[in-house]
Amino acid sequence: MPRLFSLPYLALHTLAAGFLLTTAAPAAAQTIPVTVQPGDPKVVISKHIYGHFAEHLGRCIYDGFWVDEKLNVPKQGRIRMDIVEALRKIKVPNLRWPGGCFADSYHWRDGVGPTAQRPATINSWWGDVVEDNSFGTHEFLELCKLLGAEPYLAANVGSGTVQEMATWMEYLNSNADTPLTQQRRQNGHPAPYGVTWWGIGNESWGCGGNMTADYYTDVYKRYATFARNHPGSPPLKRIVSGANGDDANWTETCMKKIPLDQMWGLTLHQYTLPTGSWTGSKGKATGFTEAQYFNTVRNCLKMDDIVTRHAAIMDKYDPQKKVALLVDEWGVWTDVEPGTNPGFLFQQNSLRDALVAATTLNIFNNHSDRVRGANLAQAVNVLQALVLTDKEKMLLTPTYHVFDLYQVHQDAQWLPLQFRSPDYVLNGEKLPALNASASKDASGTVHVSLVNLDTKKTLKLEAALPGVNWKTVSGRILTSANVNDHNTFASPSKVQLATFNGARKRSGNLAVELPPQSVVVLALQ
């Protein structure tokens, strides 16, 4: 698969045919040659790369998806329907729940049955707030049904038991006549739910138990043994709690010690911190300088090297690529907004974050032979959210608009690109200014997503598409005057999508003028 970025290094990467090439570009005024190659029909960009995450954290669930009955917004029960409709529009393919760190403190029985009888607990991970458990398993699965999304459950390995996980699976998936299935029927769902995606623990190297890789693999195999399929429901997709960032040893140990038939997927968590540091300030969500923007972009681009490294280890043990790599936590993580609860991880969302999201999704698309799932953290009111709310008010963030643009890649055939990226230069340092991905959907339409990270230079591209018959090009663009620009409840549409008129057909090629700090998706028909 392609190396999307060379990071600050400028030497040309000589890769196998069909791989993406990046290096120093010609002078800024010169047109950048691009080739969109035919690709392999068997390599498809999984729709699940465009997944999301809803943890019991801050105002993601409570005061986000799940609201007070008296709040004057469209609701189904207590599920907020304007959020549901917004996420349905971008075809959210899967939703991960209940965490995150919260998952390894969550006991599923606390969240089923009559609401008045559910015990209150303490969410010790996120602000020590009271968790009333009014939003539990049935409520989450109803939310997924309304969204049309695959539910992705994280089982409690850190503080739970094998039996607790196994009974949750039986409760949800069995059609036999047992006390657990009778309880599910009494709680309002006669048929099995058939939940297939199961994470066996979360961040087991950290908040999920501070385990070593060797210890976790033994624990995983024990849990996986009792993660059984039930007649009447599809087979389980057992997912290994994978590495933190570039921890190659964790991936190596898991791939070496866990039989391939015991795992469907292996996770990876990698966040983009503007400062690059987990200690002290992570950086501001707004009001940052161009140098701070440049540093954020540099940290974002590390995702390509990290995915490449883990994929290479997986290839060694799984050359047929049966095991999916799931980057099920990613996104920009900044300091919280001033005056808000630090345990709620509420941050604003700027054009910078949209550029990071688009770049990251291009990386995932270009590794789609191995990356077959991902989850942005998180959907509502937490970290790099798609949606922000304030009582009855709701707004869509710049990152939401990226997912709106990129939904065209879901389950489409991946098309390799070849080009040389020009440099984005600041204070004597260099980064590749251009990144891209392309696909062909079932109707034959080719979509090309382009990101110009440079804050000042327009990029001119001339793309050849051998073997593609097309007559017209249309597109949409996301940009704004400043990378700090963001949407507020007073000005909810400051950063929004617009029609893009900077692409045309010229002598059989695609000519594009890509404005600074912009995301563009083109449709060739």
C-alpha cells in the first residue's frame, strides 16, 4: 500500500507500481502531475473507516445523544433526533460504545431493565460524576438502529470477568430459551440483536489494566475462548485491544501469540496533539499561531508511518491480510475550553481540525488493504466532535463537513495515485503540502479527495486518468479565511461546504486549482 507522506523528509520514495510517491515538488508556479491508476478491484475502502465513538464521557451521551425529556428538541424517547438525522446524512457506518476507559469499569447489568431500578454508579474516569445508567444496552442499540449503524461493543476486561462478557453476549445474541434471553424479552426485545463487533478490552496497556503485551495476550485468549457464537446470530468479530501509537512490540506480541482464527481485528490508538506532548499543555483548540498549526500537521502526518509499521508486522504473521487493523480512536486532542470541566474533554473544532481529519482519512483510504475500520473520538461534545450542543442549540463542526464530503469513498474501489507533493515551508521547515486519495464507486463514478495543507499557496494539478471514461467534473470545497476559523452557536455556519468551480477537463486530463488550506472532493462522471 502507498506511503502517503514522507513527513519532513524530501527524498523520493521509490515504491512498487501503484504506490503513491511524495517528495520535494517543482517551483510553486509549476503544475503538479498526478496519475490516477486503475487499481485492484479487490481492494475496497471499507465504509467502516468512517466510524465514530460514543463514550460515557462529558456530554457525549448525557446532554448529547440522550437528553432530558423536557428539552424542546425532536426526540424519540430521550434520543435526540436532530443529531441522529445529521449523522444519518453522512452515513455513519458503526458506533463504538461504552468506551474508552469507561468500558473497563462498565457492568452491563447496571444498564438494563426498568430505568427506576437501575443503580447509580460513579464515573471515576471522567469527572467523578454520577452515572445513572439510564442509557444502557437497549438504548444504545436503539440509537444504532436509528442511525443505521453497526454497533461496536467494548467488553469489560479490566474490572470485569469472562462470565460477565459471556452473559452479555448470550443476553444479546441467543435465541435459546434461557433466563438471560427471557430477561431480554421482558426488557422489550424478543428477537436476538445479533451484535457481531466485540472489542475484548480497551487500552489494556493503560487504563484497561496496565497489562504487559504478554499478559494481555493470555488474557485475551481466555476471553476469546468464551466469546461464543450463538445460533440465530451472525458470527462474532472478536477484536484485540491493540497498540498505543508506535508500540510495535504490542502488535508483534499479539500477532505472534494469538491464533488468527481467534481474532477478526486488532486495534490501534493514535491521537494528534498540537504540542505532541501528553504532559502539560496539549495546545489550544483555537487562537493558535501558524507555527502551532504547522506542528499539529506534522504530528498528524505521523499516522502514515505508524500505520505502515503496524501493517508490516501484521503482514509478517498474516500475509493474506485476514485480520483487520482498526484505528478505533483517533483525532485532534487539545486543551479543554476555558471554564469547562477538565474531565469532560470539551474542545472547539476549527478548520485546522478539518484539515487533519481529511488528511487522516486519506491515509486510511490509502492503507485500505489492512485498515478496515476506524473511529473518530468522539461523535458529540467530546474531543474532535462532529456535533456540538448547547441546550436546544446544535451545530455541525468543520470536521462533520469532512465526513460529509468523504462519504463517497465508503465501500468504493480504492484507486492508487502517483504524484510529487510540493513543500509547505515555514521557518525553514518543510512538510508535504498535498495529500489525496481516490476511489471508484459501484456506478463507475471516480471520486478524488484533495487536501492542501499550505496556508498561502494555491496548488495547480494536472491529473491523468488512464482507463477512466468521464465527461464532467463537479466538486465541493471546505475552506475558510483562517485555519483558526470555527463554528459557534452565534455563527454556526462560518465554516461550511461550498460548490467548487476550480476543476475542469483539459485535453483529456483533469486540471485543478486547489486553494490554500482547503479540502476538495471531486466527482468525475
